[in-house]
Amino acid sequence: MASRAGRLAAMAGTGEVDVVILGAGINGAGLFRDLCAQGVSCLIVDKADFGSGTSAAPSRLIHGGLKYLETGEFGLVAQSTLERNLLLRNAPHYVSPLPTVIPIFSWTKGVLAALRTLFASTSAPRSRGAILIKVGLAIYDFYGSRNRVMPRHRMVGRRQALGKMPALNPAIVATGIYYDAKISHPERLVLELILDGLQANAAAAAANYTTPVTSADGLLAFQPENGSAFSVRPKLVVNAAGPWIDHVNDLLGAPSKMIGGTKGSHILLKHDELVRSLAGRMLYFEADDGRICLVYDYLGLALVGSTDIKADNPDAVRCEPDEVEYLLDSVRTLLPGMTFNRDQIVYAYSGIRPLPASETSTPGLISRDHSAPVAEPDPTRPFAVISLVGGKWTTFRGFAEEVADVVLDRLRRSRKVTTQSMPIGGGKGFPAGAAARADWLAWAQSESGLEEERLDQLLSRYGTRAVQIARYGSSDAVRLLDSNGYSKPEIDYIVRNEFVEHLSDIVMRRSTLAIGGSLTKRDLHEIAAIAGRALGWSAQRTAEEIDAVVAQLETGNLMRLD
């Protein structure tokens, strides 16, 4: 595969490209892979790192959207459940089933309120009883029947539910149990989509930390953070900038008012008692104000989310103290037998959901469906601009396919391949089942010489791309001192092969060092030294990178670095 610089130089040299995608979050990356697979020359650009905005701040769920049944968005539920099932097959290294428990506190409440919501009421039901939940789960199972890979729902009585999870509020009358899925490395999946696109198409290029600066005479000019400015002349531009869509459209000469986002914040707690009690399940429940909350085991920590507050400034988003208290109060009410406090917080994060502008007074009722409005060319702008509005993590592939078909039609080309059964990154050839996994590990050991236990760890972290990392360097046993699940050659491989520009890229997105709570200042200095040697950083630049990460993690992510 040609280098990033080589691809950009070749593209800038001709100045011609079929499609430019502005924004490399999950929607932009999904579209990039799809278009590359169709043979379309494509440039994807992000002003920051790939997958560093909204796509780095989800609840880390791949779900069918149970709550969308209340708002009558049955088409969205149908698409979401299908895409969830496809991701379980296409990205099995990162996406896995998640049994989910709904605590129920009444038998009949919420039926009339749910009917009002179904017929466009702007207030959500405050409580959902067992009858309503039973009906909802049955409908959910029906929509999830295409490419089904997980069991159907079941209802469990109070005594059995409390026997399984004694810490639950004893006021429950029953629980509903159904299956969705979780994603362990969302930021890496975004990166893998881009790498897949580059591998599929030699005429494609990708650039992070690169800002569009002007649009004139059919040219788009870009300024990389590190490197020379360049220009290209696209036939079509896709605005996949998420919460920044309206700002980017202004720059392109296609002013819009499409986005009315909401803010979602999450906290991760070091709470071993809770993690043991969850036993791999997620609690999906309703807070006192009617908003949906959730808690499940993520990397051995308890992930608690999410808030849902109207907000529109993605450049100044962080988890605020009142949001922390709201989330803690929610789990205190649900699990009165356990103690929750701020000292248990290991990490916090927040993002703006790029939802369509809406007048509803209840953020949770703003549609999570997607659209792709087109600003047609005009005398000052010879290319059309397609804006990717809304959407959700789970449906990115379907959304990308819809938009790719529009792009292909405009370019007068036909689709060569569907992405419906296309594995993503390390999901290609991923061993299904214990026997296949054992065979893969034995093969990888013969290829790399690493112990099977270590290869198993790398397989979970990178999928089948793990063998490339296992072959890299001859001293994998040289580990980071504190986060010793990561080796120094592994970090070096990431720096040299995965578009790393800053220290934060490594610890916050290419790895789970920060969000998993294992990062220390001692390891941070060692990682910075590895990156500095690979990227030619000066001592001053290395020190600045360390200071920037410490400030971000301690202030923005509520992390205490030892």
C-alpha cells in the first residue's frame, strides 16, 4: 500500500478526484470504504483525528433501537436490527452479543402514554410496565429476525431476577431480557474502514489533521497540520462533518441549518462489585425524569450513560459535574444496595449527537434516522454537496450504501459489490468458535513465535490483523511498565502504520489505554518516547505532546493520572 504522503502527492499532482468526503467519523469512513470498493477515486479528510469527534463518544452499543418503537420509527428499527446482525458477522473482533436486562416496576403503566408518543406526542412515557415491555420486545424480536444471530427475549419474575442480581431495587415486579450488542473498539473500527478503503483502491487517499481552507473556482484547498497545502478539483463533495455540518456547508458556499444536536455524556466506574453482579449483562432502565440510562461491563469497568441534553457546540463539550451527579443518582436509585460516588470515576467522555434540527422539547424523541440532502451546483460552486445528517453508529453501513448509490448514479457508474457481507478490517477470516480460534492461535504462533496467550490477547484487540503486529519486531516481551498488556513494539507498530500524528491518537483512539484506566504518567512518557523516535519529534515537541494529553485527560475526561 502506498504511503499516505505518496497518495496525497499523486492526487494533488493531478488535482482531480471523483469524491471528497469532509469528516472521517463513522459515517464518512463507512462511505469512503464503500466508494473505494466501487472503484471511485476518493479523498477523505478530517480536521482532527479519524473517529475523534462524535464517533468516539457513543454508548459503545450496536443496537436495534428498542426505544424507537415508541415513536413509530419502525423502518429505523428494521434497518438497525439488520445492521446489528450484520456487524456481529462482519466485525466479530469488535462487536459481540450483549444480554440486556430491563427492570420493570409495574405491570400496566405507560400504555396510554406510549400510544400518545406513537401518534407524535412530544413527551415520552415516564414509566413502562411489563405489558408494554412484553409487547415491545416481541415486536423487536420480529424486526430482528433477518439474519438472526441471537436468542429471542424472555420475561423473568421478581424472585428469579433478584436471585440473579440481589442489588436491584426490590420494588421491581419483573425483568425483561433481550439481546443487543456492544462494540469494544469503536475508534479502531473507524480506522479499519479507512484502511480497508485504501487497500481496495490505489486511487484513494486519506488525511487526518487536515483542514479545508478555501473553496473557489471548483477547487478545494486544504492545509495539513504538518505538511504543505494542496488542492483538488472534486466532481462531488460529501459533508460528513457531523455536528460541524452547517459550519462546513458555509465554507463550501452551501449555507444550511440542518443540525440541532444533543449532548451525551458517559462515566466509567471502577466498581468490582457491580461488574461481578452484572455478569456480562447490561441494565437498560429509565431514570426518574423518563430518560433511558444504561450500565454494563466495559473492559472490566462499569460504563454508565447517558445524558441527553440539547447542545450545539461540539468544540467545547465535556462531561459536566451536574451530568456526573445525574448518572450516579440514576444507578443509586436502581441499585440501592451498592455505593456510588465520584471517587470511583476512572474516565468520562462526552459528545454531540449530530441530530436533525427539531422543535421537540424532549431530546430523547428527536429522530435518530438519517437523511442526505443535496445542495445542487450553482454558478459559484460547480460541484454538488451531499450532507450526511443524523444517523447512528449501528446503521453506518446501510447509510453509506444508500449515499454511495446516489453518488454512483450521479457519476453514471454502477455498483460493483455490496458491503452487506464484507468483513471489516481484522474481522476478515476471524475464527468463529473455540475450535477455530485454537487453530488460528496455533497457526499464528508458528508464524510469529509468540505465546498463544499473548496472541489471544492481540486477536481480541486487533482481530486477524494481530498477526501483522505479532510479526513486527522481535522483542514483544518488552512491555509497558504499568499497562503491561501492551508491548513497546506494538506501540511502535501503531505509530508507524496507523496515521498517528499526536500522542493522544495512540492512548485515546488506537488503544484503550486511557479509557480502560490503565494509563500512568510513567507509561505516557515511554509511549511519547517511542512516538518521538518514530516521527522525529524534538524534545520540546515530545514534552508538549505529554502536557497536552495530561491536560485533556485530567480536565476533559476526569482521569487521575498517577
